[in-house]
Amino acid sequence: MKRLYYFLFLLVNVLPAFAQGLTITGTVRDSATLAPLPSAAIIIDYRKSWSAAQMDEKGNFTINLPSGDHVLVIRHVGYESFKVFIKSGTPKIHFDVLMTTTSSQLEEVIITSKGFDQTIRQPILGSLQINIKTLEKLPSAFGELDILRSLQMLPGVSSVGEASNGVNIRGGTTDQTLILLDDTPIFNPTHMFGLFSVIPPNTVNSLDLYKGNVPARFGGRVASVLDISTKNPNLEKLRLEGGISLVSNRLMVDVPVIKGKLGIYLAGRGAFNDFILPKLDKKLNNISAKFGELSAKSFWKINNKNTLTFMGYYSNDYFKTDLLTNLPNVVGTDTYYKHITTNGMLRWLHLISPEISLQTTAIYAKYAPDIGTKEKETGNLVKLESAVEQRQVKSNINYQLSNHKFETGFIATQYVISPGTLEPGLSRSVNYIATPTEHANEVAWYADDEINFSKKLAISLGLRYSFFMATGKAVVRNYLPDQPRDDFSVVDSTVYNKGKVSKAYGGPEPRVGLRYALNDRISFKFGYNLMRQYIQVVSNTATPIPTSRWKTSDTHIKPQISHLFTAGFYQSFNDNIYEITLEGYYRNAKNIIDYKPGADFLLQEYPETQMIQGKNKSYGVEMMLSKKKGKLKGWANYTYARSLNIVGEDAALIEKVNRGDWYPANYDKPHTFNASLDITVDSHNSFGFTFAYSTGRPYSEPIGFINYQNNVYPFYDKRNNKRIPDYHRLDFAWNIYNPSMKNRRWQGHWTFSIYNLYSRQNAYSVFFKTENAVTKSYQLNIFATPIATVAYNFTF
């Protein structure tokens, strides 16, 4: 009888309490637009097994848990994490989660573009989202966070040297990478000849790098896309953020004009401390290097269905140094280099329904380089000015469900390029010269569709159709067929009036990505891209001086077309703490531009006489191991990559480059190894180390010299037949925090860094100089000694 009483007691009192459990419901939305975020990751008690909680297309979710204490965490890349503790005994609870955009709460060293552990799950290859907080901890030259230099620590990303204007990604030239700042194109992404990036680091919210599958919404380049999004203004409270270093100073003021409705921020950065540079490196004597930039952004939440965003960016660079006096055709002591970038963006977002949104954007971008020199006798200033402008309007519709994402849009673009104008000033020996302005229009339609068929299979489909038109006013020469294009083979000319189409190109650009997952930790991916590029940079120098020329496609210069094939293997282990990736690629591009032997583009009215088009093949394998969490975080990667050109194989002998055979591109570096380590010692201190190694890039060395009329001329047998010495460098950073300030309005930390720790004298280039009838080779070194700097950063 007693056993029966015990059984009834358990049945009536204990079991109902156990069966009661906990039910959590909620809705996840963007705090600014109120758009649902169905791809957010839900984690219970920090266990990965709960990350796949059911969530519908409206962002609603329901979770049933056993009774007890629990921690609910909701994450989404680009948003501040939501975290709450739920006490035992709570039977049911609902959360209306409004997630605020921020970059300060991400834990991962490198994470991909969507949700939790999406390196394994998303059907896109070669897509990385980089955490700004991670980049801030990396050692840097002169104590300045440099986005492009930090990106070079990733597999498949490189540059031609210390002070290079841009990055080379998977065998592409610098102009083959589309760099966008809030949808506006950046034509020159560096300050001081490549020493720093133009993007103000304290305004950046996220960086998405597409070096494999490129979504169809991006076009106009054939290698890769770096999509940089800046922060939205704070709508709730005043915020100040800034930093002081030996080279530059920066400040951002974030003001909520109408609380909860309208906000604006202004961010400025300036480098006017060039008098300090010689103290860091004696080779930086007699240098004048200044830049200033200003960013502004406003966000207006009109109502729950409409928002309006404006972004403006302006930068001004001035550079003069005798470091360049040893380079051919450069008078560094009397010549200055200046360039101005002016960008603007206005975006209207309309929420049609929780699943459908319409976005319309107007864009303006202008890049204007200027080179000036003074005549020695009169002091008169002679200037060479040029500019490239881009105006664009685009509109797109987004439709998002829990397992299906679709986007389609239309884009109209206008290009205006002023190749060069020589302004003689008061000079009597220099004539005014103006090369013809180039005009072109481009229209494009695209559609992107991403479908998750199951946990194992997902596909990303994209189609873009672009149509390009070179227009007048223009004079187009007609040349004899099968003859070199020069002044002697001209038959006649055709005049095109303003607005009349002189040449048109176009075609489809399909994009495909496929993911097959063996389980939650292992997946395989395959991808294919076809991309077209209608404007490109023409240059016959690898030096960092901004003398390159932008050129539209026309009757004689065909657009570049690239086919990219990629495949990859991805695995995470130890609860997503470690991750290993292996990717291979092969890219075949046609109509790449190279210069004829002895070419001169300066103020050339008919540049087609100085260049020739050919093919490029780039292929490689990238391996990366990363540790994402813990007191010790970091990554190591190795890349084997080749980039080879063949130009003029069917041309006349005088136009052939390298006798019509394959030769290494200027940025061909077969072996690259990078490693980064972040050690958090305690709440006060963290240390960072980076190591970079790469094969030296190729250069052309003459096999002999010819003496003609008492002048010595080099004789070249092959192009890029030698390599500069291999590059390697170790950097160190020490970040010092004051944890007692963590919950105060004013927060700040110090960073002490040493760039090139063991004083490696890396060569940027090799040049030849004739003295006393003897020609010798010399190396140009940019940073040949350790550079120790200190910087202070703060927020309020």
C-alpha cells in the first residue's frame, strides 16, 4: 500500500513539474527597417546543436526546452548579439528582438557572410566577411589600421610591393577588383602611394570579399569584389570615436538629430605629421606626404516602411619625395603627385511587406589625379590633369523566405573619362595639350536566387546581362587589316557626334554556386563565374606613381571577359572553434591589356597604337587553418598561385610581347604563406603577431646594352625574365586596455606596434642606371628598417 502512495505522489506532484518545461517564442527583426532576419542564428546554452532552431520567413521562432536555467543568444553578422538569461521555473516567455547593426560584438577571427558556421552551409565559394575588430588588433605600419594591407594576410590576396595602389586577387590586376564603399566605386583605394587605405576604419561596419562566386548584383570587373559597408548613424545617443597616431589623427562625431528617427555622423582623418617620418626611417628624408579625408552619413527612418540614407566621401592626397628620383622618367625632387576622390550615395528603402523590399540608389564617383612640376629657371608650374567619373542609378527588389532568397534589379551607368590635359601655365616652351574625353553608357539587368533544398544541398544561381555603348563625341581611326596599328597604317577616320554610339558590346554573365554537405561539419562546393569588364587601367610601369590611365572599351579595345572555375572543401571541428578550408581555382581571361615594347601613353590621342590585347590564365590552391575563439586566436594559410599572360601571339612580329610566348604577369607570386596570432593575456593586455612570406615578383632584366651615338640603350630578350628577392616580414603589436573603463562613456586603449621586426630589406623593384658609361642594377626599398609606433584610440 505504501508503494502505491509513493507512486501517486510522484504522478501528482513531481512529473507535472518535470513535463511543464519551457517554451520560448519570439520575432527577430532589424531595429531600423523592421525587416525580418530569418537567417539569424539561435544558440541555447552556447551549444551548436540548437543553432538550427525553426524560424519562418517573418523571423518568428519557437523553441521547447526542459525546465531549468538557460541562456538564449541570437546572432547575425553585422548586428549586435542579443543575449538573455532565463531563470528556472519560467513556463513560457516571448521576445521581440530588434537587432542593431554594429561590428563590435563579433567573436570570430574571420567569418562568412551569413549566420552561424556558414562557411560550411552557404553555397558560395571564396566569400569572406572580415571582422573590423580583428583587423584593429593586427600590427600595422605607422600605427594605422590599413584594410587593404590586412586583407593581404588572407589566402589569394597579394600586392606587388610595400607601397602599391590596390591588391591583386587570384591572378587579377588591381583594376580587375571592384572596390565599393557603400555602393560607390573607389578608383584609387590608397593614400601616400599605397601606404594607407582610403577607407576610414572607424566608419566601417562590414567588409565582404568575393574572390570566388561573385553575386550577379556586382559587375564591371573580372576578378573579384570588395564590398565595404559603413555604419549607420546612432539614433539614440551622442557618440564620439577617434584615434591619434604618429602619422594621422581621426575623429568621428555621431549625433542623433531626432531620437529614433534621424541621425548623422561626420568622420574625418588627416595626416599632416610628415616631419616625423624621417625619424622613423632615414630614407624618408625630404618627403612631403599629406592627406585628408571626410566622410558623412545620415539615416532617416521616415516610418516603419521607409528609410532614406545618404553617404558622402571626400579625400585629398599630396605626395612629393626624392625616393623616386632613381626611377626612369621621374624627377622626384621637382614633381608632386596629387589626387582627389569625391563620392556620393543616396538610397531609398521601401518595405513592401515583411518578405519583400524595394531599394533604389543614386551614385556619383569621381577620381581626379594631378601631377605637377616646376620649371627650374622660371619656377612656373606645369600640370598634367586627368579624371574619371561614374554616375549610376540602380533599383532592386528583394524577396526572402526561410530557405529561399531572391533578388532582381536594373542598373544604368554613365562613364566620363578625361585621359589627360597638359596645362603649361606661363611656360613658353610647353604647349597646351588636351586628349579627347571618352564617353560611354552601360545598362544591366540581374537576378540572384539562393535556394536551400535540404540540410545537405543548396544552390546559388545568378544571371546578369550587361550592354555597353561607347559614344561620341569621338574620332575613330580605321586601320589596314593585319597591320600594326600606327600612324602609317591609318586608312581613314570616322567622326561620331555627341551621344552617337560608336561601338557596342554585351552578353550574359551566368554565376553558379553549389554546396553539398556531408554533415554539419563538412561540405564540398563548386562554382562558375562569367564576368565582363568594360573600363580598365592602362599602365606600363610597376612603380607606385599615379601615372596610369583609365580607358573605356571602344572600336579597337575589346572588353575583358573572364571564366572562373572554383572548387572547395570545408570542415569545422571542436564545436566550430577550428576551421580548415581548401579551395582551388582556374581563371581564363581574354582581351587583357598589355603595352607594346617602348609604349608611351602620356597624352596619347590614340592609345590603341600603344597597346595590344591578349590572354591570361591564373590558377592556384589555397589552404587555411583558423582558430576562431579563445584567448589564443588566429590563422595560417598557404597559397600556390600562378598568373601568366600571352599577348600578340597572332600579331605582327614588331607587336609581339615576349615573342608571342607565355610570360609571368607582374604580380605572379607562386608561393605565399601568411600567419596571424592574437593572444589575450588578461583583461589589460593582448599581443598580436603577423608573418608574411611570398615569392619575389618578376621584372624584366636586359640581357645586354647597345651603344648608339654615345647613348646606351638596354636590350631585352624576354619580358619578366627575372624575380626580385623573396619577400618576408614579421610584425608585432601590443594592445593595452583599461578594464575599469569598460562600463564608462569614455573608453580608450593604447597600441604599440613594430613593423618589420627583424629589419628585412625587402625590395620593391629593381631598376637600372647608367653612370660613367657603366649600367648597374639597383633595388628600391620602401621600408628597410623596423618602424616602431604608438597609437591611442578612444570612444565616448
